[in-house]
Amino acid sequence: MDLLITNDDGINARGILELAKELSKKHEVTLVAPRTQKSACSHSISLHEPIRVREEKIEGLNCKCYSVLGTPADCTQVGIKLLDKKYDMVISGINKGLNTGIDVLYSGTVSAAMEAALYKIPAMAVSLQVDFEEENVEEDYGLAVDYVKRVLNIVEKEYLKNDVVLNLNIPMCKKEDIKGFKVCKIDKGLYDTKYIFIEKNEENEEIYKIKGSREECSDENSDVHYISQGYVTLTPLYFDLTKYSLLNEVDKVFKL
């Protein structure tokens, strides 16, 4: 397959490098990723400033690599439009940290994949659970790579949908401790967001640090629940946000 690989953690992130290195053994890979960390920038694109693209030589990778001073969605656009290539699939990741529940709305990783779906290119977003509180922990991206390859084998043979993003999340545990694989919906729980005051500066601005923790999951059929139980999860996502069940009702109410 001809694959475009991108992410939101940046072109030097371990997740994307390990993924590109492994997949390029079997597939034709082009890597286009942000030059710097761009997590949680959602589906933003660079409309009001130039996009800077540079070809990179990355040790250990036998594929074309480009860094972009822009957003993850910009990177997908660069790969598709500027490089003018035809891809069988776009893979975004492997992200350092899960993209489950409502995180899919904030995620640059998911949005980079969703940008491909807009252009009718099959796409996958891949994320690995990590412990951000622990320092000097080596994440097992090899486990995530293994599941990407397994999903990719199935996609290639029988499920290459061009307007769907397959959102793959891998829990933080050893391979032998994985409980199984679940296709499921995203959780709807919100975050308990707190604003921690730091200081007031000379411009009379109050400076805060945002800290949030996810509310306890109450839906036992969701990705958040299954990840907490040690399952790998896969959720099909679609960019059309229309609430179809309300179209007729809203049409009857709003007669302007």
C-alpha cells in the first residue's frame, strides 16, 4: 500500500518514527509531520500565515520525510495536495497519550486523519496510553505498531472505507496482559477542568494553568471503559456532524 504517515507530536516523536520504520518494510511510506509539538490543536489549519515545508533526512528511515511548520491537518494537506500523491491510506500517530471519548474533538492526531477522510482517503488514527505523571518511562510503541499492522492487514483485504476514520487506542500494559479487542463507541464523559492561578503580570493579565481530570466513566460500552479494563479499542468516526434524527423536527419549528 501507498501510505501517508503524520501525527501531532512532531516529526521526531518516537511513535511516528517507530511506525514509519516498521511499515516501510512492506509498504511505500511518505512521512509528513509538524516540525514542533502540535497536540490538542484539533482541526485547525494555517489560513493567515505561510506554511513552511522542508525535506528531512532521518536516520534509520528509508522513506521520504517532510517537516511542516503548521498544524497536523496542514500536514495531511501537504501530503495530498502539495506533494500531489495518491495514497491508499493515511495513518496519524502513534500519539503519545490516548484519544478516547471527547478527546477526539480536541485531538490533532484524529483531525489529521479526518482531513484525509474529507478527501475520500481511508484513514486511521493511532494512540497509545502513557503515564504522564511518571518520568523516564519507556513507552512500548512496539505494541501499538503490532496492532496497526494487524488492523492494516484487515483494512487492505476487506474494509477500505474512504470516508471513515478508524480510531485505534492501545492501553498501557504488556502484550500478554491485553484482555482483547473491542469495536465500540466513544465515551461522552467530560473533564473536571480546574484553573490554577499562577500570577498577574505587568500587563495586568491573570495567568492560569489549566488542569483537568476525566470524570468517572459511566458507560460500560465505551472506549474509555474498555481501555481501563485492558482492551484495545477501535471506533469508526465520521466527519458529518449533522443530527439527522432532528432534521424534520427542526424544520417544523423554524419557519423563518
